[in-house]
Amino acid sequence: MLSSVYREALWSRRGSLLLYVIGMGLLVGITVGVYPTVREGADTFTQLLESMPQGLMSMFGSSDAAELLTPAGFVNSRVNASIGAIVLTVFAISLGTAAIAGEEDRRTMDLILATPTPRRAIVLSRFAAMASMIGVVAFAILVVMVVANPIVDLGFSLPNMIASNFMLALLALVFGSLALAVGGLTGKRGVTLGVASGVTVATFFINGLAELVDWLQGPQELTPFYWLQRANPLSKGLTIEDTLIMLAVTVVFVALAVWGFERRDVAV
Amino acid sequence: MTAPIFLDGLTKFYGPIRGIEDLDLEIRQGEVFGFLGPNGAGKSTTISTILDFIRPTRGTATVLGLDSRRDSVAIHGKIGYLPGELAMYEKMTGRELLGYLSALRGVDTSRQVASLAERFDLDLDRRIRGYSSGNRQKVGLVQAFMHRPELLILDEPTNGLDPIVQQEFYALLREVSAEGRTVFLSSHILPEVERITDRAAIIRRGRLMVVAEIEELKRQAQHRLEMTFVSPADPEVFRALETVRSVAAVDRTITVTVAGSVDPVVKAAAAFEVENIVSHDGDLESAFLSYYSEDDDAE
Ligand SMILES: Nc1ncnc2c1ncn2[C@@H]1O[C@H](COP(=O)(O)OP(=O)(O)OP(=O)(O)O)[C@@H](O)[C@H]1O
Ligand SMILES: [Mg+2]
């Protein structure tokens, strides 16, 4: 029963999953591919970076020009600290929204609910499917990194690459679970998409701008983007503390989703 | 024997809006029960509450002896449900959808699906998106019947079906009922409910107006007779009849509404030279006017 919902959730998303795998693979491939050019022109790039406002640089995951030009700093700036994280988060939010609110919006929820499928099983199966799909994309990134590592001479260790993509997946999962929670609580697709993307954008900029704006430094500590940034897994490997924080937040969101969905009227 | 459906003071308000209020109802095993009411009467609200998609404001529903809230999952395993506004996964084929729903029920329905599809002349290998509305409805019916549930809850089941498929559906209902299984169906079409159900309830503005055998309802139902005479007839003759509720005369045509037997009207009309008589069974609204108007003061 549970596994049917899980399998259907995966199967119905196979098209977009493939697109995200290809898209993220290309993004990482290109990022790694241009790195030799960056390395050769390091002096020019350092000057360029140092002429940039601090805040802009910190948006790329580090305010230190020299660090940004190391292999870890460069790949991190594109994949974990900016576009990569955002793209994977967008995927996660679309899955988290579709899981409950999206289905209610299409008025098909009563078909499944009329079968002996507990509401909780629907939420948990779809969460599992979301986590699996995010995992597949993160794994694809890992494969590209592992292949490119010796070719471009990046010098990443395997544990660090695994840690980096695992924590990137967790970051996306936090936001996907937020969408799942809002969907479970409200059942409204527009609200769910709005809240989840709003929180994503807000936390992204709070983290990026905290370097410049003093009073943002408190709130910065609460943003998942900051947790990933300070963990810096590509250089430092898996950080237990930040991993646990992201897992805990995810668990809270999933629990909220189950609680919300079980207690309210469903739109049919 | 526990009643397949037992409602005790079932009430649902959407905020201040009344969906249904104080519904008391007992369905008998093996009967085909009609739930009649105009648009917005509360038919779908009742069904959604019974199936625990939405939660009652107060009151309880007991289905096959199980509590609709506490035992909803067990109940869902024993019932077949057809939504009133049927939405399905557009990208699946009919077969894929039925396969998915069977998997969720944990039953192999392939033989039933094949035989139902054949009865309804339904091609299962097309995408839902490409089905006509009648064919969508057939898929909905197949998924409701395919696991041979002991209780069927069907919200306006004949929506969009052509007459031939309707007949097939009526035959299916008779078989189900002959096997001792129970059908609860909603409709706003009186002649349909008259034809296919044993008992019916009439609901209006969220309140149950009457629950009765179909034969009883037929006796009380109002008909409208439109009689055209060769030369103008005297309307007073009809007004004097006991079952006549109203009389209107325009030129050579006299229109009467009759509650109960039309026999005295036809006999009275025979005193004149009749050109034509048209009988309107009437839609629910006019047919059960007596029930409807009682409620108006109570608003
Ligand atoms: N989600 C909702 N929010 C607010 N009001 C609702 C909601 N669903 C139904 N209602 C109201 O409850 C009443 C009963 O609606 P319901 O859908 O049960 O009627 P129905 O008998 O099924 O009508 P129809 O024949 O049109 O399907 C109506 O007044 C309707 O406007
Ligand atoms: Mg309805």
C-alpha cells in the first residue's frame, strides 16, 4: 500500500527527475570544466573579486577571494552556495508541494483516500519519494565530481565529495519538507508554493547579506544556507552538528505535515 | 444485522455555511437507496463526511458497524466510491489508474476490470486526458465496482452516461443488490431514482425532508398535466377535484398540478373533447414541491 504510493510518486515524476539530473550534471560539469581557466587566470580573477563589494562575494559562499579561487571554494560557490542549491531546492519544493496540496488542488485526493490508505501513509510515502529523487540528483552530481576530480586535478577526497552532496541534498530536503508541511497544514497549492519559495528566497538573501548588514547576523544563524556554508563539507567533510540540525528540522516539518493532514478537511 | 450506513444527527457547517444539519438516516442491507436533492442540497457533503474526507461539526456516521472517524481506513477497505466531481490522473491510462487503485486496495481486480470494461464498452488503454466525459465516468464506475465491495457509495453515478450505458449500469445495480450488497446513490433526477431505487431520502438545504419507499413517494409526487381541448373547458371542474393542487387556464389549454392520483383528472377531462394531454413528471423541484415549501419558513 505504502510502496504503491511511493512507486507512483517516483514514476509520475520520472520525466522531471531526468531533466534535473541532466541539468544539475551539466551545471556541475561546466563549473568544473571552466575551473582550469580560473586557476590559470588566478591573478586577474583575484583583482576582479577584490574590486567587488563584500556582500556580493559572500553570496558565493565566501568573502575571501583567495579561498573562492581554490577548487573547493570555486565549486562550492557555484554548486552549494548559489545556483546549484537553488535549483535543487526548487525541485524539492515542487515535489513537496505536489505531494499533498498539489493533489488536493487537482481534486484527485478523494480517489486515494477512498482506498484503505491512511493519510499518514500518503504523507510519509511521498516524503520518501521526494527524498529519493533529491538523492538521485545529488548522486548524479557526485558522479560528475568523482569523474572530473582526477581529470581537472581538483584534489577533492571522496569522503568530502560524498559529504558535500549529502549535505546539499539535506538542504534541499529541508525546504521540500517545509512545502510538505505547509501543504499538509493548509492543502492550498498557492499558499504552499508561496510560503516555501518565499522562505527560500528570504533565507538565501539573509545569509548572503549578513556579511554586510550587522543586524542580519542573528537571523543568519537560522538559515539552512548558512548551516551548509559554515559546514563547508567540500573542504571539511561531514559536519555532524549541521547534518543533525538539518535532519531535525526535516523531521519536525514532516511531523507537522502528518499532523496537519490528519486533522483537517480534505478538498475533494 | 448492523445497518450499512447509520447517521445520527450528522451535521457539517463550512464556517457559517450549512452543508448538512441533523441528518438521521438508516440504510438497510441489500437495498438500493436514493439520495435526492437539488444542487447545493448537501448530497456530496453527506458522502464526504461519511467517508471521512471532511469531519462532521457534530453527530456521527456509522458505516458497516464501524465509526466513520476512528475506523475510516477499515471502512474504505469495504466500500466502493464514485466521486460526484470525478477528477483523475490525466496522464495515466484507464488501465494504469485502475491498477494503481487496485494496488492501494491490495486486491487483484483484473478479472472484474475486464468484465466491467466489456460491459461498459470501455477502452482501457487510452490516456485519461483523452477520454470523453462519458468514458471518464465509466472509468469511475469501474473503479467503484471492481473489488466487489459490500457497500457502494455513488455520487451522481449516471452523470454523462448515454442511455445504453445507463441501462447497463442499472442492470449492474440490480445484480449487486440481488447479491445482498448495498448501494447508496445520490441524484437530482427523480425518474432515475424512481426506476432504480427501493427507498429514497430527499434532502434540501442540508436538511432531510423525507425518507420513504419509492412507491410511497410516487403516490405523493406532484405531476403537471397540460390538457388542450377542442373548445375552452371549464377550469372549475378540475379545481373541485381532491388531488388537484392548482389550475391555470390559458385559451384552450388547462394546466393542473396533481399530488397523487391523476385518475380523477383524466376522468373529468373526458367530459370535454380532448385534443391533447401532456404529462410532465417534473423535475425534483416541482415534483416534491410539497416537501420543499414546508422548509421555506424554517429558514
Ligand atoms: N468546501 C466548501 N466550502 C464552503 N461551502 C461548501 C463547501 N462545499 C460545499 N459547500 C456548501 O454546502 C452546501 C452543500 O453542498 P454540496 O456540494 O454537498 O451539495 P450537493 O447536494 O452535492 O449539490 P450538487 O447537486 O450541485 O452536487 C452548498 O450550500 C455548498 O455551497
Ligand atoms: Mg454534489
